[in-house]
Amino acid sequence: MSNVQSAAKPTLAYVSLALGALGVIAGFLVPLFAWILGAAGLVTGFLAYRQPALAKLGQIGMVLGFVAILVGVYHFSSIMA
């Protein structure tokens, strides 16, 4: 494994956490941003989850991404109602 590959792995977990948290915050403002950031958090969380050392951070990132999508759906449906 090269240094570039090993250096990029921890960043996936932290990016997943950041995207999920930003998605949850954006869910209260603009639901579309919550859906986009939540989906990106899910994907990067899944990629980080596949690495044994980062499984816990990846799992938390996936949960935050999913919560961001749910917050976006809830806010969108409350606007439409």
C-alpha cells in the first residue's frame, strides 16, 4: 500500500462526518442541500466503513447522512403541507 492510499483513508471518515453534519444543519434551511449532502455522507461513510480501522467513524457518518436525508424530507413535507 502506498503512502497516498494510506493517507487518504482517514480523510474519508472525517469527510463523511462533516458531510452528514452539514446535511443535518442544511436540512432545516434548504431540503435539497440536505438530500445532496446526506447522500454524499452515506457514500463516503460506506467507503470509510469498508476499512477495518475506520469502521466506527464510517458508520457514524452513514447514520448522520441518513438523518440528514430524513430531516430534509421532513422539512420538505412540512413546507408542502
